[in-house]
Amino acid sequence: MKFRTIISMVAALIIALMTPVWVNAQNQNKIQKQFENWIQTSLWRDAKHVGISKKVFDQAFRGISLQWKLPDLVIPGAKPSRNQAQSQAEFRGPSVYFSEKNLVSQAKAGRTLYIKWAKTLKNIERRYGVPGHFLLAIWGRESAFGKAKISHSAIQVLATRAFMSSRKNLFRKELLSALFILQQENLKAKHLKSSWAGALGQPQFMPSSYLKYTVDFDGDGKRDIWNSVPDTLASMANYLSKFGWVKGRDWGFEVRIPDNISCAQEGPDRSKKISQWQAMGIERISGKPFPSSEIKQNAMMMVPAGRNGPHFIVTDNFYVIKKYNNSDLYALFVGNLADRIAFGSGPFKAGWGHHEKLYRSQIAGMQRKLERLNYDVGGADGLPGFKTRRSIGQWQIKSGLKSTCFPNKNLIRKVQ
């Protein structure tokens, strides 16, 4: 079974499990009427205020109904509560993000597309400064190079979330942006397709990002990120460029960090020149020297699995990739896939090691304890981002323990 098929099935199962099935048909009909009234009063008032025509508005919402099979819904009148599925979700460690079978398959497809779209990719790089292998890696990750099924009505998804989700204000703004797209591009609502999260087209842009970053690169007068490969790739390049992509720099390098160097030095606010990291004893795990063009450039330590996994020195471009998806693992996936496409490289040389299965609620509890001890963990979200990993390492050092910079059950019990 293909990886993207498995992902689609898992996503569908998650959505089904999170549907508020306890809302019976009678109450759903009642809430549907409230929804329709909200559209014609509150939402229309805002849409009219920002310049949406009545014709576009009516066309967009003709026959619209709530999409009950979405996660994170909050029934009108109910108090938002902690999402039980999230608080009890298992965190299995970073290794599950890097399916070698999937990466090999995507790299093979990416290399074929690298050749097929070589001229377009070169033209895009000349204009925006972003190399084609990075664009292909993001394209592969976001929509399986355009093969993923993007079949939801963006208006229905966004309207449902704007009416009854835990982030109503965010989705209300995105819904108004989607209406602007219909008006500016002269599109019918049925053609505005999205994921179940409301992200549009092959690059998976939210509507506000579509308005800011999409471009017509094939010259047909339309910004078509659903069907046009040139528009899709150039729009992603424009996005990365606007967020500060540094032309000529790589994303980062897998390294070996000696045991006497603290792993609690992660993050963009702890940057050093690569020559300084090198002087501390940090070297590329491949044995190759750092490129001469990088030696005097600033870079950051990255240990996504703490001591028990691969280590990296990453550049500013790593954090630009994170602007696309604010996840260390996402940016590492894109960087590794880009290297495979362009250079035929393989998996990271250091293994990910074994990590205990933890509940996100357990990690969040540890994060709250560290916050009470005045550590900046970046928020108690149950995910060990770089601020949490760094705080763990700092607490371990202060407590006279060997710093591992990653949570486990024993550590969770010790932090008080």
C-alpha cells in the first residue's frame, strides 16, 4: 500500500474519531440554522466591510452546510475543553517521522521531476534564489508532487471552523481571505479545493498566504496552484524568498557533537559562526570539511532527539523552511529529501536510537514543572521542541546529571 494512501486512511480515521457524534440529528439541524443565520448577519457584515460583493458572497455560501467530520470543533454554547485526543496522544520519538521507504520513494519521484522541470526550476531559482531541489522536497511532502487528493470545499471547511472551532478568529480571517480569492480570481466556490485543515492546492497555502505569495509563473493570467506546476513551484519559492531565504547557503549539516560539549545550546538565539562550532570540536559526521563559503557564517546546533539521535548544525535557511511548517522534524525531512533529490544522498548516518513511548500529557506536565522553575520551554504543548530540549539539558546540568536533552519517564518523575 502506498505511503500517501496510508496517510489518507489514518487522517480519515482521526477525523472520524474526533467527530462530535454525541450531537444528535435534531441538535445538528438546530445548529445548522444558527450557522446559516451567522453567515447572513455577522459574517456578511464583515465581508461587506472589507469589500466583498454580495454576488460573490451569495455564490460562495449557496447551499453551504456544516462539516461535522472535522477535528477541534466546539459546539456553540459549550466551553472549549482540552482536546482529549491530543492530551492522550502518544509521542513515539522523532524516528517515526522519517520513514525510509517513503523517503526513498519520494526521492526517486523527485529526481525524475528534477529532470522534467529543469528549465522551469532554473528560471525560478534565477528569480527567487531558491534551488529547485528544496522546492521539490516541499512539494513532495505537502501534496506528493501534486498527486494527493485535495477534495474538500475550502469555503465549507473554513466556514465550519470560523463558526465553531477553538480558533474561530483565525479561521474567520482565513475565510474572508478565501472570499477575496473568489472575487479577485473570478473563481467559483466549487473550484476552491482544500485539505480538511483549509489549506489550498498543491503548496497547501492557507488563503491569506495565497493572497500574499502565489504568482502566475506560466504566464496564463491565473495564479493556479491546483493545476499549474510552474505556478505551484514558483509560489513556494516566492514564499521562502519573502521569509528570508539566503541565496547560496545550504540548510545544514549532520555533525558529531563530542560528549564534553553541552547539548543544551540549541536554537536560533544561540547561533555561532561555523568556525566557532568547529573550534569546539564539532565536525561533520561524513568526515568532509564544512564548505569554505559556510565557515564564517552563523549557524545553530540542532539535536532533535537529544543525545540519542543525529546531531546537526543548521543554517538560517533551516528556519526559513520552518516558516512553511513550524516543526524541526519537518525542516529536517525537507532538507534530507532535498539532498537525496539533488545529490543522491541517503539517510542520516547516526541512528535515531530508542525512545520510550510517552503521552503528550506527560510531556506537557513536565514542561509545566520546568516553567515553574523559570525555564523557557516554549509552551506546555506536549511536544519537545528545541526550547524544551534545551531546558531539559540545562536542568540536568544544574541537577548534576548527564545532559541528554530529551524527555523520558525517569526524567519526568525527577523534575520537581
